Amino acid sequence: MQEAHSQRPSQGKRSPFVVGIGAAAIAATVTLVVMMNNSPQVSTADQVSSVSKQCTLMQRRLLVATEHGGGTVRFRASGWLSPPFTLTAQPQVVIFPLPRPGDAPMSEQISVEGNATNVVITSEVTDLHQVFDVSGIYAYTVTWAPRKSC
């Protein structure tokens, strides 16, 4: 009697097509994992800073100097008193604590206190130019125009 032999391939062997598909799947998975790990990470802080890169209101600033006078002055506005400024020909920046208005011009009463001659007040952003002497207190009104820095 003849023995019946089955023509089954052994269980350890696979066709080259199946092996190729498996290798391609593994390669694609490794590539995907590497790409995900090497992608630039955007932190929450970066996202917030990109969203918050909005325009901000500029500070209220004036320049004070003298052309040929001298003396020392202080500025008072909205309950704030500046440190003393000894006047020179070189303009000095006076920074007021409040920012400029956001939407519409706003007037503010400013007092210059001290003793000085030929006080020159100018602005970096407007055509403001005042010259006066002060002996005690000199009061004037500034209209702050809306200004933003971006």
C-alpha cells in the first residue's frame, strides 16, 4: 500500500509576497513613529504667545528739555508725581504710569512743579511743543491720542 503524502508546505515557510507585505508594514510603522517623535512640539506657551501677539497701548510719554534756561521740575498727573528732572538741552523722557487711551483721544491735566526757565515740552509722536517758565506750579492740558504698538 502506498502512503498518502500531502503536498502541504511546511508550516515554517511563507511566500515571499507575504514576507514583503509584512516588512513594508513594519517599515511604515517605524517611519510613522520616528516622524511623530521628531515633529516640532508646540508648547501651550508658544500657542498662547502667538495668539496674544496683539497690539498693546503705548505709554504716555513726553520729552522735557530746555533750549537756554535751566532748573528742576517734577510732573504731576492722575495722582502720580514724577522724580525731579534737572533740565538740560538733551531731552529727557517723562513716562507717565497710565497707557494712552485705546479708542478715542483723552485729555489729562498735567502740572509741572518746580523752578525753571525756558521749559520745553515735546512729544515723540505728535506735534506738541510748549515752551514756558515755571515758578511753583504750571498747569496745562494734554490730549493723549490713541496709540498702539504692534
